[in-house]
Amino acid sequence: MGERVQKSSADEWDQVWIGAHVATMTNNGSAYGELKSAAVAIQDERIAWLGSTAEALDQAAAARRDIVRDAQGLWITPGLIDCHTHLVYGGNRVAEFEQRLCGASYEEIARAGGGIQSTVRATRAATFSQLHESALIRLRRLMAEGVTTVEIKSGYGLELAAERRLLEVARDLGERLPVSVRKTFLGLHALPPEFAADRQEFVNRVCGPWLETLAAAGLVDAVDAFCENIAFSLEETAQLLEAASGLGLAAHVHAGQLSDLGAAELASKWGALSADHLEYLSAAGARAMAAAGTVAVLLPTAYFTLRQTTPPPVGLLRDAAVPMAVATDCNPGTSPCSSLLTAMNMACTLFGLTPEEALRGTTCNAARALGLQDEVGKIAVGMRADLAFWRIERPAELCYGLGANPCAGVMHRGRMRGELN
Ligand code: DI6
Ligand code: FE
């Protein structure tokens, strides 16, 4: 069972965790890639060795007993990955939540200048530190549930300076906290009012000088567009995907949340890492995604908040072998949710994923949705030592509880964030 890498000998390990049940999420033939009564050794920020507890104790002979840590029967999974959030924004949309419950629809509110536009106004008016402070609260909640990587989109600034500020807040959060942040420029989120009479000029700026400036500042890992009747067309989305591809940037697309415009096919055509939402998706769209290796990111808490009734065609995605990820879509309008475990629960209860699919959706498949599959999302030798420790009987328990948080500890890049609790 022991798996050694060249050069990794117990002498070089920094720590070895014994007595753990490990959900490796590798395809080792068992559910969740599980290894019972196993041990994981860490060297610097990587996983150096994986094997049985008995072997680990053999290897870490007497002189090295100081590096042995007892996981006391906890489960260890890869650190969770929230691969789709709009974590940084000003204000909130509680008034709109109330309006919707009194009968107004999301589209009606959006067309009347509310919705995304109201968050744009609040975001433009907010300072860096105000944005930072409110995002930090949400990020800490995610992190408390074992999240070690989070994707953060801009998209509530919709002018260069404000978009830059959002991405700078995202970058700063990743630099200050023990969590890895991927930054996405969601330039085509909504048309800001000052461009109401000239959409094309807005799209040209987003896809041209704004994208180039932000990318040159190192603030853009990927781009994104909200491709929808109430937002941006297929042609406008294609313009952004083409510009991103020219700059060597990755892409995501908000596709099929409210209608099927063919955005999944477009995302696939441009080799986007992911197409997200997908409540409305055809068999042809699913096949195109499978052929391109584009991940389907499912966002059940947005579906829940909007009280939608047509779930994504999970059967089609399974049949076409499209990898499925699950994320919070944390945003003030359609998913005021900073709990990835809640999203996993709803992926099961509302969309019919199995608990194993849901956990793959927040580990290995979420890594793939961010292009990070060689770094994080699985527990294997050479992968980054981003781990979550759980006080659970079996992995399905991560999806079972509503409002429960069985996280007992988190390791990011080989360092524990505090002690096990
Ligand atoms: N889809 C969403 O669910 C969010 N953005 C998007 O493109 C909603 C954004 C909002 O309502 O503020
Ligand atoms: Fe979103």
C-alpha cells in the first residue's frame, strides 16, 4: 500500500499524520478513493508519502517520533475548493429578497434597474477596506468549512477602477490568509447604465483595454461572461473569449442559468475551463462540453434561492461523462451563501448527485474547473498538502448535515491553521 516518491525518505518529512481515514479522491477503485487507517506524510508544502499507519511508524523510526501526529480516526479529504464565487461586493440585497417573496421575479427586478445594478452602485461607492472587510467575513466562513482554494470573480464594478479594486481585494485576501485565491475578471456581468445607449462600446472596452490593463497588472487568472437574454449575447461573449484566448487567459462562462442560448457549446468551442449553472442545457451542449473537457459547475444554492424548478440535466451530464463540480456562487442577489457544505447538500437533495459526486465536485472536479488539477483536489504524492480534517463517520456525512460543520482542522500548503478542534 505504501507509495514512495524518489527522494522522499522519512528523514525529510516535516510531519506524518497517522490513524486517519483518507478520502484521496483518486481513482484507486474504492469509493472516494478511500484508504482506511492510513497515514499521510508532508514535506514542505507537498504530500510526500501515503501508506498505512503501521508502515508510517516503521519509516519514522525512533529518532523521528516528534514528527508523528495522531489524527485520532478523523477523516481527511483534500481541502475543499469553491470554484465559483462573487465574494467581493458592496452592500447586500435583502430588500430585493423581500420583494421576490412578495411576487416580483428576478428578471423583473433586474429590468427595473435593481438586481445586479443595485450591487454595482453599492460596490462603486465602497472603499477598498469596506469591500475587504465584508468579503473577509464571508471568506472566513468558507474557510471554516475546510475550503483551501476559492475562485473570486469581479463583475460588480463594471468600470475599470472599480473592477480593479475588486480584483485587488481578492488578491490581497489570498496573500494575507491561508487560502489560495484564483481571480476572475467577470467583465461582462451586466451593462452599466452609462453605456445603456452604446453596448458595443462597453463590450469593446471590456474585451480590449480593460482586460489588457487588468491582465498586465497580474490581476486576472481567467475571464467570465454572463451569457443570458438579460445580460450578454453569444456574440458578445465570444468577443471576450477570443480576447482572453489571445492573451493566453483561461475562461469560464455563466451558461444556461435562465435559458439555453447555446452558451455551453460556445464555452466548449473556446476551450473554457468551465460552463456554470446549466439548468438549461441540451444533449448537444453536454456532448460539446465532454469533447472539450469543459467542467459543468453546478450551483444549487442559486437554484434554491431563485426557487427555480428545472434542475440541470444531471443524467445528460453523466451519460456524456462531463465532469461535474459544485460551488456556492456566493453573491448578494441569487446566492447569499457562504457554505460550501450547504451547496454539497443541495447538489444531492435538489439535483440528485450522489454524495461521492458532490465531494468530487468540491475537490478534484473543482480543481479541474480552475485548471489546478495537477496541484490540488486529490490526496496523492506530489500534490499540494491542502487538507481538511473531519469528525465524521463516513464521507457522505459531509453532504448530510444542514448547518452542521464537522470540520476539525485545515492544512494549507503543509501548514495547519491552528490545532485540531
Ligand atoms: N449569475 C448569478 O447567479 C449571479 N451573477 C450571474 O451572472 C447573480 C448576480 C446578482 O444577482 O447579483
Ligand atoms: Fe455566478
